[in-house]
Amino acid sequence: MKDKDIIRLSWDEFDEMRDPRPATNDFDAVVERAISRRGFLGGVLAFGSGAAVMGTGLLSSTTSAQAQAAAFRFTPIDIATDHDIHVPEGYQWKVLVRWGDPLFSEAEGAYSPETGVPVGMSDKVFGENTDGMETFVDGDHTVLAINSEYVNPEINLPAASEGVAKSAEEVTLLKHMQGVTVMEIADNGNGYEVVVDSPYNRRIHHETEMVADGPAAGSDWFKTDADPTGLALRGTMNNCGSGKTLWGTYLTCEENFNGFFGATGAHEEREDYARYGIGGESPYAYEKFDARFDISQEPNEPYRHGWVTEIDPLDAASTPVKHTALGRFKHENAEMVQAADGRVVVYMGDDERGEFIYRFVSNGVYEEGGSTEGLLSDGTLFVAKFNDDMTGEWLPLTPETTGMPVEEILVFSRMAGSKVGATTMDRPEWVAAHPGRSEVYCALTNNSKRGGDAMPVNAANPRETNEYGQIVRWRPEGEDHGADTFTWDLYVMAGNPKLHDDAYRGSENITEGNMFNSPDGMAFSSDGLLWIQTDGDDSNEGEFEGQGNNQMLLGNPDTGEIARFLTAPKGAEVTGLTWSPDRKVAFVGIQHPGGSWPDGEGKPRSAVIAVWREDGALIG
Ligand code: FEO
Ligand code: CA
Ligand code: CA
């Protein structure tokens, strides 16, 4: 496969090329059995009334008052297939910041519709392909931290390069256009604006100096020719979803980091390289111009990526910290909550077909205003096991349970998870915790490659492929996130009722009016409603007929209702959601748009948009 062909692959296709997975999926089979046993089309997943039918007690705390309070305050919109954004009547939107927009006045005018951003200004502008983001407040100042997950080389590089970096300078340009942007925004009464030259403004990218803590920091796995200490790291990569700590810092999650490594010569074939998809050639060509990304020269550099990295967005001079205690895998996001006894709990998904859902539990306790020392470096990592009877348990990853030294459990978390029998999942994307009760949701986006496998279709296993995805949720025992057992069910099984009346139609809360595929980004607003963003097939054809462009929907956890709130421009996914401090403006990420959105000419520009109600009421 040529370089140019590789860069056109989706991450899922890239994963499959690097590390083909078995065609069957345990979790999908569990889901199908659970649904069919309870009558898939018989109201089981119509939550509310379904809660009684299920008899699991899972939703027993639901009250009609909660449901009343959670009523949607907008008229759902239709699907769209155009190159524009659509929001409900009574709402406004605008672009807050686009790829190439200046963070500093010296970069004003740097972006050109024909050539993009010059390398000299590439770390002074907003990065490409926006993703997870969070809001921070410092006195009168509002600061956003926003991920730029990856670059599209064809858009960033000169046309003559044909989408493949041809020099060290071009590699530097690509490195700078990804990572994290920290920027101050100001309320101008019209969806906010970026404060150019704010002292908070900062770009963190693939070359930024950072450190690591926890058991794997400084271990032999972290040592390279360039850094024999294993403690002086550089770069945070493929920053996908996000999280916010209880103490007000930003968590950025390194997902498909493997895609940035390649080999210019012979290299050791390691078992973990295969499991993590490391090897061959990179679509970014970094390895051709920088030995750090060449596994034939620096075989350990990949172990220094794939972590959750903490950034203090209110201190532009702070050094980011990679927390090895939270494990190394393709981190989607990091949802932090607190156990009943005050310990810190972080829920995390590993987004690849057949990988796991994780939980980190600190040894120490967090108290507001107290020390945070050790809270993300000293604790236990767990993987989830979803039992067929809709119970589940968190399996600890320890030397005793895995037979692996602790630093290897963390560097090779996937192998540790396999050793204890974690449940393989349909690509875990964002995890979101309900703000009002101990209930956690995880988007399982899809598992499109099961088709044609040896697993026979039958009544108990009606879905040969899972092209639409589902959202699983669990409630910890005793409403305590520190508990080691939970009960689970499905909030929604996406599908297409226009085409199907079997398992592919989706759960009963899916209708022809609200259908979607591939749930991915998720966040709860303060009113206890679940915002669901999609990253799926927007062809509006075949299995996806009637589903239109990618979208953002609002779900009521109590009634199961789901309503479409926003549609993205064709080609884009919707990912990343945060709010202004007064919750009157929502900031929504629009990644990899097609056409020439939003400028109407030149290159497509990923962007964060602001959405607000015309009457000034709360949006979240
Ligand atoms: Fe970056 Fe799994 O999405
Ligand atoms: Ca995602
Ligand atoms: Ca996705």
C-alpha cells in the first residue's frame, strides 16, 4: 500500500491493517443474548416502562419528577445531507475558532485558503481536527482546553507534496497542528470570541516537553537513546477525548498514537507492537525525518505514548504530566468521579474492536482544596467484565492477577486485561457519568467487520455485524464508584427502523425520526440529560439510508427518549462538547468537515462552534 493510500484509511481500517482482529466479539454476543431473552421488540429497551419489565432494579430510582424536569426544551430537527450546520428553531450558532485562526497577533493573517498555515506560525494558531474539550474559570477569565486529534496531511502540506511530508520542516508543520490548544475566550454577547494574545494562550503539540509519573515512569520501557532517564518525555499525540479533574486541570487522552510510528530499517518484531498496531510505515512519514518516530532506531519511544496526560490550563508555564498509573492503550476519554470514601475513580475506554473498558481507583482520597499528590500516580487499574446475566465486575490488574510486573501491566495494559478475562467490546468511545446519580454510560461505536465471519446468525445472535453501535450503562453496587461489582443494561441500541424490523432496527427508543449510527462523543449537561455525538457513515445510503449527516442528539436517561439537536456539515463528525460557565452557550467540535466548510471557499476547516438559545436561557 502506498503512503497516499494509507492516509485515506479511517483509524478503524488502519487498525485492521496493522493488527487484524478475530471476527467474533464476546460483548456483541452477550448483548444479543440479553436482548433476545427479554424480547428485543417487546418493550424491553423502552426505558421507563421498560424498567419494570426488565426487573433488574437498575432504574428504580427514576421518578416522574426527574423525568418532568428533564423534558426536552427544543423541537427536534430533521436529518441533513448538506454542507451546513443546523440547530433547532430558537437557537443560534457561529464559528468560535477554526483550524489556522490566530492565538497570537503575530499569526494574524497567517492562514491562507490556498496554502493553509506556514510552518513558522504553525504553533501559534488553532490546530486541526478539533476533538475533546473542557472549560476552566480563573477569576473573570474563561479558558478552554481543546484537543486537535490528528492532521490531514493533504490539507496541511503544499500541493506538491501530494499529502506525504517530504522534509523535516513539513513534518514539523504536521507536529505543530495537533495536540492541545489552550485559549482564553470572552463573552461578547454573541457566542464568545477568542482573546488573542491572552497569557493563557498556549499550544501543546508533538514536541512539547513533558514528564511522566506513576510506576512505569523511568522504567526500562521508557528509556531511549535520546532520553536514558526515561523521565524526560516529549509530545502528546492523537489527543482524542478529554476529562476534567476534580481539582480543575485538563486530561487529554492519547488514542491512535501508533499511527505516528514507522520503521526505516529492520526492527525487532515484538508481541506488543502487534497488539498495539505499531510497525510498517506511518501515513505521517515522521520516521523518515525524525529518529524518535523510527522504531528501527528508537524501539521504546512508542511506550512513551498512549497515556492520559494532565495539563494545567491556567498556568501556561506548567509542564504536562503523563500518568502511567492509568494504563497505556488507545485512550478515548477519561471521566473522573469520586468513590463514596473519597477516592478518585477514572473511567476510560480503549477504542479498538475487541478492546476493553477500564477503571482506575486511587489509593489516596481527594478533599476539595487538599493535596492532589499521588492521586493519579498511586492506585489500581481494573478492566470490566460484563456478565451475561447483566451483572458485571471490575477485575484488578495486579502482579497477582496477571503474573506481570506492575510497570508491564501499565505499559501493556491490553495484554494484562486479556490475562484476567476482560470482556471484549465493540470499540469503547466516550464514557460519561450522570451528574445526579451513580450511573455511567459508554458509547460502543460499532464493529463493522464481523460480516462474513464463522459466527452463525441465529435467534439469540441476530446481528452478524454491528454497523450502528450501542450505548451501555452501568450502576455500581451501592451507588459507589469504588465498588467492584455493578449491574448493566443498554441505554440504546442504534439501528435503522426504516429498513429493518429485526435486531437491526435498533431498540424501541430508536425511531425513523431520531435514528443515527456510531455514537461516539458523550457528555451530560447539568440537568442530567445525555448529549450524544456521532462519528459514523454519513452517506445516507444503504444501511444508513435516512440517517443523514453526523449529528448531536439529546437523550433522556429516565425515559429513554432521544431527540436530534444538531446536524453537522457533510463529511464531518461531531466530537467534543463543553459549556460556558453560565451554561448559556455550548461549544461543539466539528471535525474533518468536507467541501469548503465553513468559509465557503478554499480548504475545509475543522472548527469549534458556539450554540446558544436566542432567548438567553440555559442550554445545559
Ligand atoms: Fe478519537 Fe475513538 O475516537
Ligand atoms: Ca471519538
Ligand atoms: Ca469514532
